[in-house]
Amino acid sequence: MQYLVQMKLAAHSRPNTPQEGATFIEGYIFPSLEMCKKLEQKKKILAGGPMSARIGIALILQAESAQELDELIENLPVWPLMETTVTPLTTFDGRIAALRPNLERLKASLKK
């Protein structure tokens, strides 16, 4: 299953000094980006990347279960500092199949 994962830096996690900023980049950002590159090579990250003009990441992740999804996200070094939103995605064919019965009911009610 595919998931849209959006992570943005929590306000309380923002570095306040140059030293905190350097530690943040070296200890959290670079290791997380390197891990994302590896997940991309393993085809766990199908698309996405760092967000422009903000500290955040938007990804399409491939996971076989909710547990695997949790492990992929929570293993990113930056994860504890982020606000994370996960949206399960369906396929276009899946959405068409789900809507077809609704369409048939609507058409049937119009004939009455």
C-alpha cells in the first residue's frame, strides 16, 4: 500500500543558536536525508523529497503494513522533532470501482 507522508519541523524543535543549528543539521537532517536516499534505492520511497523553503519532507512510501510504515517513519533520526501526517492512498482503479455502485444508485434514483 502507498502512503503520503508529510513531516514538518515542530515549532518547539527549531534551533535557537548557531550551535544548535549545526548540531541539528549534522545530527538529524543529514542522517535522515541519507536514510531517505537508501529507502529510495530500496523502492520504499517512491517519490517526494525535502520541501522547498521550509524544514520538511513529503514522501510517497510503499509499505506492506501499518507496522512497516511506522518503522520506516520512526527510524528517521529527525522523526521525534517533526509533526507527521500520514494519508493512505488508493489506486485510480480502486477509486473508480468504489464509486461505480454509488453512480448506479444515483442513476437508478433518477429513473424513479
